[in-house]
Amino acid sequence: MYSLAPYILLLWAGLFRVAALPIRSYESSDLVALKFANVLEQLEAQFYTQALQIFNASDFEAAGFVSSQLPLQEFQRIVADESTHATTLETAILALGGQTITGCSFDFSSALTDVATMAAVARLVENVGVSAYLGALSLFSDPVLATAAASIMTVEARHQTVLNILGGATAIPQAFDVALNPSEILAIAGGFVSGCDLGISANPPLAVSSSGPFQAGSVLTFNSTAINGTIPEDELFCQILAGGLPVSISQPICECTVPQGIDGPMVVFVTNGNQSLTNDVRDAATDTIVAGPAMIFADTLQESLGQLVRPGLNSTSNSTTMGSNLTGSSVSTTSFAAPTTVTLISHLSSTSALSSSVATTSVTSGTSIVSTTTVASTAAFSSATTSTIFTGATTTTISLAQASSILASAASAAATSGG
Ligand SMILES: *[C@@H]1O[C@H](CO)[C@@H](O)[C@H](O)[C@H]1NC(C)=O
Ligand SMILES: *[C@@H]1O[C@H](CO)[C@@H](O)[C@H](O)[C@H]1NC(C)=O
Ligand SMILES: *[C@@H]1O[C@H](CO)[C@@H](O)[C@H](O)[C@H]1NC(C)=O
Ligand SMILES: *[C@@H]1O[C@H](CO)[C@@H](O)[C@H](O)[C@H]1NC(C)=O
Ligand SMILES: *[C@@H]1O[C@H](CO)[C@@H](O)[C@H](O)[C@H]1NC(C)=O
Ligand SMILES: *[C@@H]1O[C@H](CO)[C@@H](O)[C@H](O)[C@H]1NC(C)=O
Ligand SMILES: *[C@@H]1O[C@H](CO)[C@@H](O)[C@H](O)[C@H]1NC(C)=O
């Protein structure tokens, strides 16, 4: 069904080959990393499997997607990848003489209440997945295993991008991702997992109790069992880390605000000193961490791609944040803008006379154009076609569903006429 089979076989062959080398002894950290990755893949596969069981096409359309096919195709593709990753990692663990962690139960009930929440949590899960693989890479003593893990990580990053787009957010918000160690990952994702011993202790979970949307200047407040008065509040600091920052931005906890100039995901820790955390899984002074991280998203930039996929999404409304627990204030609602109209303007390109055509859609909200897409063809129109369609600019207001089909036929007609 998928063209992945040869790739999987290669990966398996690679893992078996190194496993078969007689003198190579594996550090336990290799197995720790593989077993941890396997549980995360089980978690991801379960999440999408349950989501696809619960929600139907109408649910996706009601969540503002221009077509249910857009998210459904992606989710089906992603769940297939995650299942393949889980199976492949299991094979590697067994080949190295280890045992997979079994018996885990995954409870996503708080995340599967509606499609908007589910898609927001899926975006979080994929961002956390990338951070988890990045943070686990330094645990591998064997470069072949590290490379195999990295070959999964690059695919998780593709999922992350798709989920950013399905969330109506910036597809590629930062030039770098953030690595998190397994204890940090569990502070974020551990609340979904129970019934199994991961052999890794989780940092105390940190929930952001202030509600979104978050943007530069938004004040963040926190809730954690580790913020309980034992450490005086004036000794607690919030540390915000985002891709590419060399060190975290340190602020007194009572004045914690989202910094300027960061779009997309950021992780927030609470520490018991004002010393910034180094953005470095090996050397970060993790002993100062009191709780966290939590991952939040500040969607400050609007992109045409996200708008086209989910034109009804009001991205200035509530966004998602998550500590360990999705209950309470950590996930807030997503609201939708008033019905969005698409204006299709067809006109003949003035620069190339009869030799090219341009069809433009403008997604408008109220009176302002929020996104414009142009489908252009360099194919020549016959004079008959031109005189019929292009007697000057014509403007038609149509539904969103009509827009994509008109665009498609405009492009196709242009190609056909051009011969
Ligand atoms: C889709 O599921 C919703 C509940 O989530 C239900 O109300 C609706 O009837 C279903 N629609 C179809 C076409 O099955
Ligand atoms: C903090 O979390 C606890 C338990 O997780 C919850 O009972 C409490 O209501 C939360 N407080 C706030 C202010 O969100
Ligand atoms: C209270 O916070 C301290 C320090 O953060 C932590 O060590 C302790 O376990 C917390 N107490 C409870 C009951 O969670
Ligand atoms: C951090 O603490 C040191 C020592 O108390 C102080 O000199 C410094 O100004 C503080 N920095 C910040 C950013 O609060
Ligand atoms: C998560 O929420 C559930 C349900 O409200 C609660 O029972 C549990 O204690 C919470 N877990 C944490 C770590 O706050
Ligand atoms: C965000 O969601 C919360 C709770 O669902 C709600 O009280 C608040 O008004 C929302 N904020 C915005 C800006 O929509
Ligand atoms: C988006 O949501 C915000 C907050 O709820 C609201 O102020 C704004 O008017 C909404 N925008 C549109 C286009 O509906």
C-alpha cells in the first residue's frame, strides 16, 4: 500500500546487522532510548487510532477544515507511520536482547472531546515527539542506531509541519527545534500514560493556568504540585526556551511573559534560581528545575497555507497549551470567525496578452483580504475562450467549497486550451 516497505527492510537489516556484531556491547542507554521511543510511538499511534475512530467527516468539516479529506488523509498517513515506527523499534529492542515496555494504557479522553482540541493536541504531540528524538540522540552509543532514530525523527518533523498547517498556524515557525531529555518529555506527555514502568522519572508536571491566545507580552501563570510554598515565590523563576535560543529567557515567576519575536512552540520551566538554562541536553543545569517543562504555542504569524486549509479558524482566539494534564485550564476552546467568503477574480494577465491566464482567490474576512492564492497558467487561450471568459475582470462571490473546484478547472481549462 505504501512505498515504505523497502525502507523498513533496509532499516531492519541495518539494525540486525549491528546487533549481530559479536564484540559490540551495547550501552544500556541505547536500549533506554529505544524503549522510550517505542512507548512514545505507541502513544502516538494510539492517539490517532482513537481519534479516527471517534471523529467522522462531518466533525472535521464542522471544525473549519475546507474539506474533511485534508485532515483525514494526513491523519491516516501519520497513524500508519507511527505504527511502523513502533513495530520497527520493537524489532530493534528485541534484536539487542532487550524487552519492550508493555502494559501501557493511554488515556486521551481529555484530548478527544472535539476535533479542534484533538488537532491542537496532535500538533503538541508531534512537536513533543521531535523534541524527544532530538533529546534521545545523545543517549545512543552506536552511530548506526542514532542514524536509524534520526531517520524516524525527520519523519516526525514532517508530521509536525502538517499538524502546524492543520492547526491554521505557521508551517515552519522556527529555524531550530528544542531538544528535551526523557524526564522533561514525561513532564509533558506522562499524563497520558499509565500502567507501565518506563524506568525514567518524570519532572514534576507544570500546567500553564493563564488562558490563551498567547502572543508576545501575554502573562503566564502556573500550576504545579511542586509550586506549593516550600520554595518561596520570590526564589522561583520562569525559563522560556525556543528553537535557536542559546539559553532560556529568565524572568521572576510573578512577571513571566511571552517574549517578543518568537513564533510557534516554546517550552517553559520553573527553576529555583534566576540562572538561565543552557539549550543543551548534556550540559543544562537541570538540577535547578522545580517543574516542567510545559509547551505553549504563540501563533503570531498568519500564513496563507493554514488559512487555505482551515479558513474558518480564528487564530486570534484561544490556542492550546499543555502541562501534563489536559483537564482544567490547560486546553482552551478554539472559536471560529463569522462565515468567510472567497472572492474569485478572473482576469487576463495584462503583461503577457493572450498567452497566459490567472485565476486568483482571495480569502476575505469582513472587509480585509487575509490571504490570496493565485493559480496561473502560461498556456495560451484560444481567442474564443478568451472572449467568453475574459471580457474584463469579473468578480464572483462563491462558497469555499466551490473555490477550489473552480481554481482546479481554471487551471485545467488553461492547460487544455493551451494544448
Ligand atoms: C458524525 O458524528 C457526529 C457525532 O460526533 C454525529 O452527530 C453525526 O451524525 C455523524 N455524522 C455522520 C454523517 O455519520
Ligand atoms: C491546579 O491543579 C490542581 C490539580 O491538578 C487542581 O485541582 C487545581 O484546581 C488547579 N488550580 C488552578 C488554579 O488551576
Ligand atoms: C512541594 O514542593 C516541593 C519543592 O518544589 C517538592 O519537593 C514537594 O514534593 C512538594 N510537595 C508536594 C506535596 O507535592
Ligand atoms: C540574578 O541574581 C543575581 C544575584 O542575586 C543578580 O545579581 C542578577 O541581577 C539576577 N538576574 C536577574 C535576571 O534577575
Ligand atoms: C489530571 O487530571 C485528573 C482528572 O482531573 C486528575 O485526577 C489528576 O490528578 C491530574 N493529574 C495531574 C498530574 O495533575
Ligand atoms: C478562552 O477560553 C476560555 C475558557 O474556555 C474562555 O473563558 C475565554 O474567554 C477564551 N478566550 C478567548 C480570547 O476567546
Ligand atoms: C477572533 O476571536 C477574537 C477573540 O474571541 C475576537 O475578538 C475577534 O473578533 C475574532 N475575529 C473574527 C474575524 O471573528
